[in-house]
Amino acid sequence: MPNNCCHQFIVKKTDLEQKKRKVCKKCGFIDYKNPKVVAGSLVVRNKKFLLCKRAIEPSYGKWTFPSGYLDASETPEEGAIREAKEEVNIKIKLNKLFAIFTVREKNLIQFVFLASHINKNFRPGIETLEARYFDYDEIPWKSLAFPSVAYVIKKYAKPPKKTPIFHTFSKDYGF
Ligand SMILES: [Zn+2]
């Protein structure tokens, strides 16, 4: 629905709910703070992990697996595949949903898939400075962009019996 109103918010309880929310006194728009959804993939080839060095803030110059915010009406699977294409120009096949993270302070939910790289080459996209495969022993632990990156790689190395893993990051997420 197009909305050209320059909202003038007041904070009040809405009719059906007990929570106070920002409501526009001109058009009635309610500013729900629903979590954002992020989808990404840990791409593994010959026991090596594909990481991208970020060319954007937050965490510029640090390493992460391909991941990003979903577009409108996109599924997590579609988003993860699109992000891998955008960030490192690869085609991936999703093998399974590995983790679902809640990042409380950032109000976001992240889906992480395990994926295979199905074309030969890769090259960094515009949001990526550099991309390469790392052996577990070469992972730049101190230069990872987000705690979820280390978490996923460590869990992959020592997988729990049951997946997907559900985990909540409460603080110090880094962005
Ligand atoms: Zn308004």
C-alpha cells in the first residue's frame, strides 16, 4: 500500500494489543518493530569454508560467509542463493538448514544453510573485497565479521545431533 503521509507519531496502546506502539496521528499507520530476516550460507568444498571479506560497513574488511537481508516476499532459500551470487558470484545448492539465530539486540533472525558450490569459479562482487576458501586451521578467527560466523564454523566442525541449531545472541554482536 503506497503511503505518502509524513507520519506524525504518537506513542499509544493500539486497540487489540496491550503494547504501546508508535502510531501516526494523521494516517493511523502503526510502526511495528518486527524482526528483520537475514539468510546466508556456509559453502563447504573439500572441507574448506568460503569466506568473503566485506567491502561494506558494518565490519568492513572482516570475513563472513555470504549472507544478507531478504528482499520483499523472498524465501530464506531464495535469499541465501541470491546473496551468494551477489557477494561472490557463485551458484550454490542448499543442502540443509543448519542454524536459526536470533540476534536480540539487532532485532533480527538469521537462517544459515549448508551449501555446495556448483559452478567452478568465483569472484568478489561489489560488496566483497576478496573471497577465498579456508581450511579450518586457517580461519582468521580474530578477523571474523560477526560472532555467528565463528559459531557456525565451529558447529560444522563438531555438529550436534539435531539440526537446525537454534541459538540466541543477546549482546556484543558487533553490529
Ligand atoms: Zn502517517
